[in-house]
Amino acid sequence: MRLLSLLFLILWFSSCTEKNVSALDQDPLEIIACGDENVVIFDRVKSYEDSLVKVWEWSASISEGLPEEFHAYFNSTDDCKPVGENQFLITSSSGGVALVNRKDKKTVFYARVPNAHSAEFLPGGRIVVALSTAENGNAIRLYDVDQPDEILFSDSLYSGHGAVWDEEKNSLFALGFDQLREYKLSDWESAQPKLAKVNEWEIPDESGHDLFLTSDRRLLLTTTNSVWQFDISTSLFTPFEPLEGIGHVKSVNYNAETEALVYTKGEISWWTHHIYFSNPKDTLVVNDMKLYKVRVL
């Protein structure tokens, strides 16, 4: 009996040790959140409920490289996309876009963009921004990182809200109020690059909002009343079952391999205090921000 008990303890300790080593070998998951004038990163592993561990924070007023007259254009940040592991593309409905280094929080590119709602980094150091409804808005605009605040190209798109680069297809997808579009790079090596529209689809609901590309070749798009998926290979829209019928989703992030899901939805007007997780199910409460979007790093 003692021998069996000893064997059980050895096996139990070995199992626990293996699990601990495995956990230590995994990189911590970080959640990038934006709202108000802030962009913050939370350590997902160490954060729970309303006890959050903040590991990074940015605002325009503390960012070297961003002219002071541009600070007010970042009073309402609304997207915070990672560019690689070391930079972030930050947009604001107050009228700005910035490319920011993680390490020193320095702004290395900026532009005045009316009601900017999302941006995407393109090949060759170019940046495309989706502009929502505003004077001189309702468009997608193209910039070069070496030419702050200089518009290279623009195309009208009512209530522009999403922009995603599909590296496999070499296409840019842009989301507006009732349209999903596909663009190709044109005259890209010249001083006057363009985005050539090659496809356009009517989306199955109104008010397109967020756009996200999954690893298994789907575009997730959020609308007023639900979340949809667009199969790039077949050009078909179908409901995204995990969030079907969930309205006013402001940001969606999905891992097709693990089915892990991270999202926000407008609960107090356009904003929220909650970050929602599925697989595993969880909720983080961010009490000190009018939270808009989250991204996963």
C-alpha cells in the first residue's frame, strides 16, 4: 500500500512539474486596448476580472516625435493594431493616425485624418487608413511612412471602418457602411502609388465596422446586428456562429486553430468597460477607460 502511495505521489509530482515547465515555455498573451486618449497593453496571464496588470501605455502627450498640434487628434483612440512585434498603428476618430514604437513610445509617422477608424501597414512602408463619416472623410487614404501627413492616394468609401492586408493574395480589403472591397497595389514602386479596386461586394447587413483576417482564409466583419464571415476563395458571406446575432461588436479577434475569441461590443453608447473571451470563456473589466477596440499580440 505504501509503495502504491509513493508511486502515485511520484507520478503526480512529475505531472505537475511538466505542466509548470510547459506554462513557463509559453509566451504570455498580451491584450492591446484603446479608448479615450490611451492605448494600453495588459498581461493576459496575470490579469483577471477587474484586477489588471498593465505593462505598457501610450498617449499622444507623452510621445516624442508627434508635434504638439497633433495631440488633440488622438483624444479618442479607436484602433491599435500591432505591426510586427515592435510597433503599433494607432487611429483616432478625433482625426489622427500614428505609427508608434513599442520600446520608446516614439511616433515615427503621423497624419491628420478626419474620423480615422482603422489602418493597415502595406508592403514598401505604406500605410492605408479608413475614414468614416466626416468632412473630407468617407474614404481610404494612402500614405508613406517617410512622408508624414502627405496624402499619396485617396478613394471614396462611405463610412470607411476597416482595412486588412491579405499577404497570400496580395490584396487589400476595405470595409465601408454597406460594402466590402478588394484593391490591388498599382504603380507601387513609383512616387505616385495607387490602389486599384478589383472587386466589390454588398455586405449582408448595414454599418460595417470591424474587419479581421483569420489564418484559415476568412474575413470576419462586424455590423450593427451581427458578425459575419467572408470566404475569400468563394466570395460568400455566412454568419460567424460564435457571435451570430450579437450586435454592435466593435472589435473581433479569432484564432482559427484554437477557436479562441476576443472581442468588445458597444454597451454604453459606442463604448464598454468589458473585454470578452471565449475558449476559454472569461471577461476582463476595464473600469478606467471608455474602451473601444482590443487587439491580441
